[in-house]
Amino acid sequence: MKIYFAGSIKGGRGDQETYALIVNILKKYGTVLTEHVADKRLTNQGEITETVTDEFIFGRDVSWLRDSDVLVAEVTTPSLGVGYEIGLAESIKKPIVCLFRKIDGRSVSAMISGNKAIKIYTYNNSEELLGILDGYFSNLSN
């Protein structure tokens, strides 16, 4: 299985440790095409270099998303890019799983929570996150 993981980069890297945990869990179920999103060396400046341009990233990521079997997005930290990836995944009929950690004062956008095509799971801690992902991917194989 090919898994596209989406998490905030330029919107903020405060959830990087959670992204790393998610990627490690997802690796049990397949190849994570976007493992770099969890890299602690990646800052909110993104991957941009002389050879890695915005256009390169867009083309690469759209290709990975089209090639994936499922999109898993951590949506606690709002991100324009993650929102775009979710919309694109829906338009090409990919299964979409959104993970949201309960934090006072934050909520999931109505454009995500109001969309019946998106499975949204709310969690409080890493144990709940593990249970959610194990449950989701175990059900896929049954």
C-alpha cells in the first residue's frame, strides 16, 4: 500500500514529533511516500533550494498523491497546503483520513468536518492515535 501523509510545513512545525509518530505507525501498513514531512530537520521554510523549487514540489507531490492508495492528513495545525492536498485527493477519489488532536480553542474547518467523504478522527494522545490508525488500516485488510 502507498500512503500519502500530509502535515503542516509552512503553516508551522509545532506538530513535527506527532508527524514522526504517525509516519512510524503508517510504515507498518505500507510505503509512506511523503516521509520527509516528519523530518525534524525540515523547517517552516520548506524544502526550497536552487534545485527544489515550488514548481518541482508541486509536481512531485501531485504525482505522489495520484500514485497513493490513501491520504492520511494530520490537521491540528492549519495548513493551506494540506487543505489543497485533501481537496485534490477527494477530486481523484482517494480515501481520506484526517487526524485532529483536541486542543482548547481549535477546531477542524467546516470544509473538512462537513464533508462526508472524509473520515475524521479526534485524539488526545499517542495511544489513541495508535489505536485509530491500527483500527483503520486493520479494517482495510479485512
